Amino acid sequence: MVVARNQINIRLDNQQQALIDRAAKSVGKTRTEFILEASRREAEQVLLSQTVFVLESDAYDLFVSLLDAPTTPNDALRDLLKTQAPWE
């Protein structure tokens, strides 16, 4: 079991707290569990929205061919592959 060691303090008004408490209770979670889950889910969506993109058919075909082409190892590529994903 992972022990949480960090703390985040937030300020909210009575209506915001009541809404969060009501929603948390409706799904059987504590306020902390509810806020943490919702915050994490939103953070992952924000990061994913910055990495998912849509291309026209021709641009997609070119993109895929570039991805499939062999690469020449270089320092920048090695550094990139060692970098941990933001959500991990």
C-alpha cells in the first residue's frame, strides 16, 4: 500500500464544498478520495488532449510512413526515450 505524503490545500466556498461532499457521498467516497480522483482524471485528459491530433488522409499516410521509417540513434532521441511520461 502506498502511503500519501503530500498535501494540497484549497480554498472553497460553502456551496462548492457542499456540492463536492454531496457528490462524494453519492458514490461512497470521502471528500479527499473524490477530489483526488476527479483531479487526476482531469489532469490525464489535459495531457492527453495535448498529444492526440487528427490529420487528413494524405497527411496521415505521410505521418505513418515517417513513423515506420528507420531512425538514426542520436542523443536527443535517447534522452526522449528516457523521459518519464507526465502521468506516470
